[in-house]
Amino acid sequence: MQLGQLYRQVRDRFRAAGLPAADLDARILVSTLLDLSISDLILDERREIAASTVAEIGQKAKLRLAGMPVGRILGEREFYGRRFLLNSAALEPRPDTEVLIDAVLHRTMSDRPIVIWDIGTGSGAIAVTLLAELPLCQAIAFDLSEDALACAAGNARLHDVDTRFQAVCADFLSSIDTCCSDGPDWIISNPPYIQTDVLSTLDPEVIHFDPLLALDGGNSGLEAYVCIITDAAKLMKQGTGIAFEIGFDQAADVEKQLRHHGFGAIEIIKDLSGNDRVVLARRA
Ligand code: GLN
């Protein structure tokens, strides 16, 4: 079968099943499994694909039709133009989180050595992306899950930033005195922020495939922010920054916590859908 034909067959099955991102899912699935770029699907559409490969792609397409997200089928997902390997302990990195990366990059001099701490690193998407974008940056990535840290460390190796990457398995407070007394220039986090009682209303593709530890923000949805801000206030030097991804309705609450703990210069940034998505602040 020819490549163009194969792609259209998968896409049409996804469209017929009513998948909301049918075309994109088909493009990513077929191109990644064939190790091609998305544009090759068009430019090289007459390429002959072996029957065994067609059958394998058909099997993967069935998994998608059964409700498995493409990133989980492939075990990888693109974030900020780079490939991130996933395991079951790591949240799939989302495009919304790219807003957090841009916000930090726009406020950072790339020719200065800086230290960032990524709290709840998961796949390492935030820490590894910043290391790749900022050649003089060092990162410490914290997570409660050893499996997530193994995933993050693998991604640091994949993108050749592992010599500047350190993984720490701990929650934030318990790890402070053991690893790094100097304190960071930035504390950055996409913590779990969904209220426990609305978890069951999330899209089944999120709740069945993303780790609960990365989603469940406790009864208020704010528990992780409160812990991180309380700890950060004790160790951050004046003028250093904190940057959070937040849920669309959490800006005011997170801002209140930050002000209460001595942070100022607060900025709130929206995502591409126009929802509040990032909060930035400086230690006053
Ligand atoms: N943005 C995630 C979602 O789609 C939630 C991630 C988080 O809790 N940090 O549900």
C-alpha cells in the first residue's frame, strides 16, 4: 500500500469514529511509526509501505479507536519542538505548558548561569526544555515518583543535557537541606491542580492514562501550590522568580497565597484559548 493511501485510511477511520482531533492523531500516529516527518506524508505519498508495517499501524489505530491517547500508544509526545519519551508515571506534556516555558525564557538572560528547580517534573518536559534552550542553566528536577524521575532522566539523556540535570526523589521540603543550600533562580512547577471531587468528570483519556499523582490537587485543588509557596518563601533569595502553571480559575487564589508569603511583581499569563494559565512572581 502507498503511504498517502495508508494515511487517508487511518484518518478516515478516526473521522468516522468522531475523534475530535482525527486528522492530527492520524498524522502523528502514521508519521511517528514510520519515522517520517509530518510533511513527508504529503511529499512522499507514493512511497510503498510493506504489508507487515501496514498491519502494525492498523493495530495501533485500533488502540486509538479504543480510547488510548496517541502519546500513550507511541510512548512519546512532542513538547516545545522536542520529543519526550513517556511512561505510565509521567503526565503527557500539554501545549498549555509551553506558555510556562515561554514566560520563563522571556524573563531569563541566556548568557547567565542560572539554576532552576522543577517541582513535580514528571516526564521532565519543563526542566529538559529549559536546559536545552539555556546552555548555561542547571536544573534540579523533583518528583515523588521514582518512575517519573527515570523517565525525566531518560529525556535529559535523549536531549543531551544530562550533565546539567539532577533528579531528586522527594517532596519539596524534605529535600531542601540535603541537596542544595544555595537556592534557585527560578522555582517552576506544573503541579497537580485538579480538585479531588472533579477528577471523575475529567476526560476518560486523561483520567485513565495520566497518573493521578500528577492531577490530584486535593480538596481545594490548591494543596500543591500552598506547600510549594510555603517552602519557597523560606529559601528563595530576593528577586528570584517562581512560575506556576495553574487551572483556568485558580489565578486569584494562587496570587493570594503568593502575596501572603512575601512574593510580589505578580503576572498572570493566558494560554492560547484565552484562559489564565501561568502565574509568575518574584520574591520581594
Ligand atoms: N492540564 C492537565 C489536564 O488537562 C492537568 C495537569 C495538572 O493538574 N497539572 O487535566
